[in-house]
Amino acid sequence: MTRGDYTLWLDDCYAVDSEGVRAYARATRSPHVAYANSRVIAHDTPVPPLIVADPVFKAAAKLMADVIEDFDLSRVLHVAQTVRQLVPLRIGDVVSLGARITDRITKAGIDLFEVDCVVSTSDGVRIETASTVAYAADADVPDIGDASAAVIMHGAVL
């Protein structure tokens, strides 16, 4: 895979640092990561591959906004994601991200997008993701903000 294979390429868009890793561990309440409460984290410490979920989702939203007129982020629902870690990211890595829409189908006013992303360093691809993202453009579909007002999520561990 090369840059030319992706519609969107963001050079050096995300830096993996110890504070970001600690924040991720605390936010996901993961008991399996030794660095959740530590102030000193060795630079060779591998980090969870889903630490890049935020930049990957933002890249998918950017691609969708490019093809949907009057794009509204509140109408996006992340349906599924597959993550394949080839080589662990480590603290101190600076990554680039490539993304492309590989499929789009529309059913009952809902657009379903398949978005592939790669996360790479100067050493090559480290993580590959495939996401299914739904976009409810139909005016008859309730606004996600209204529909989710009373929803509370508990104890997600990623």
C-alpha cells in the first residue's frame, strides 16, 4: 500500500506521547495496562492500537463530508471496526494516516460507508483498520442528539 492508494493522506498527524497514553488508559478504565497510573513510561512501551481511533474516525468523517452535501456529524453512527496491528505503536512514534472509502450503499435513507485506514510511521504500516460508518441523511430519521440524550455508557474496555 502506498500514499497513492488513499484518497486522504495526513503526514505526521498524530504523536503518541505518554500523557495521551495515560489519558487513553484512564478513559477506557483498562485494568490491563500498566501505565494507566504511572508518571514514567518507558519509550519502548507498546501502546493499545485503538489509541488511534480518534484520528481514524476524524479521517472517515472528513472523507464522508467530502461526498455528502450539507454533512452533519450528529447524523453519523460508528457501526463496526476491525483493527489489525502489524507492529505495535510505541511512545514517541509520530504517525501518518491514509484513508479511503471503499464502498457506499444506501438503504432506507441510511448511507453505509466502508472506510479503510492505515496508520504508519517512517518504518512502514503499523495498523490497518476497516470501519463501517452509517450516515442518516433522511429528514425522517431522528437527530442523534435527541435520540441519545438519555443514553449512558458504562465501563467500556478497549
